Amino acid sequence: MENVCPPIVLDTNVLVAGACRHAHSAAYRVLVAVLERRVPIMLTEPIVAEYADVLARPGVRKLTGLGDRLSNVDREKLHARVTDFMSKTRNSPEPSPAEIERAIGDH
């Protein structure tokens, strides 16, 4: 049976901490759950812009090992995906801590 969890807003600090790939950290487990689509993520244009800005910072790129992978992001395609996602997730209820924990599990 698939875990059902309402969309979450992934804080930029959690995104960066998760991208550092410390496998036993809660941030990493949350990020993996989002990437594996076990936990849906709520996105807005300002959130995506903040993610892109923070992840493009030289210190963050070095810390996370992302390097130059973010330099070729097609912003028009990203904008279209965010707009599509937002239209599908409007009015979703906020997940409870128990729903988030069930969705994340012990990954």
C-alpha cells in the first residue's frame, strides 16, 4: 500500500542539509522521500527561485557537491513544471507530523 501524504513545503535549509547526503540525518531522509515521490512537495515560483539562488551559491555547491550541474537549468521548463504542479495541489491540507513520519519511514 502506498503512503499518502499531503504536500509539504521543503525549507531551503532542509534541502541544503539533505543535499549534503548524510544518510542518517532527518533532512536527507525527507529529501529522499520527496525525490522518490513518497512525500509530495508544494512549490511556488518564489520557493523555486530561492532554491535555485541558494543552491547556486559557490559555498553551497561545494558543500553539497552539486558543482556546475545547476548552471544548465532550463528556467522556462522549470516554470512550466512548477505552474502545472501548483495547479494540481491547490487547497491540499497540511500534513500532520504522523503522516510525514509514515511517508518518510526509516529510509
